[in-house]
Amino acid sequence: MAKHDELPVYKASYDLLLEIFRFTKEFKREYKYTVGESLKKEMLEMITYLYRANSKHDKQETLQLAREKIEVIRLFVRMMKDLHQISLKRFVQVNKQIENVSRQLTGWQKSKKELTV
């Protein structure tokens, strides 16, 4: 079993976490301490699920929780674009990162599901 920090999905998620910390600093005050903090919290919880999934024998439930978190993150990022807290260019960049993580989570979940069937 690979260490959690060697997993490609962990590396991609960590890069996304850093990007979220960077752009939430630029939010207007009314969003920085509400949506900004929630975004960081959701992302940290998602990464925690990756660690837990990697250390469990039955990963399905934990991977599903991680997938739900990435969708909440996607929603928050889209909302911040619509509220003009992040530029369209940055939104596209971050959304690519989110999609990358989401695809990897889906692939990991499918590969584990096939092993249990």
C-alpha cells in the first residue's frame, strides 16, 4: 500500500488545497470568513478522507465521502466566481484541478468496487 502522500490523488488534492488558501485571501471580508473558511475546511476534510481511505481495507464509504466533499468544493468555487470573488481565468484553472481530483477519486472508487464484486 502506497503511503497516502505518494498517491497522485493526494498530491493533486494538496495542490488544490494550496490554491484555495491562496485565492481565499483575496475574497472580500464578507466572504473571507464565511465561504472562504468553509472552503478550506471542506478541502482539509476531503484530504483527511483520502488518508483514511488509503489506510482502510474497505474504502468505498470513505471514498464516497471524499467525492461528496469535492462536489461541495466545486459548488463553493462556482459561487465565488458568480459573486466575482475569483476571476474567470482562475475559476477555469481551479475547476480543472477539481475535475482532476474528482476523476481520480472516481477511478479509485471504481477500481476498488471491481475488486470486491
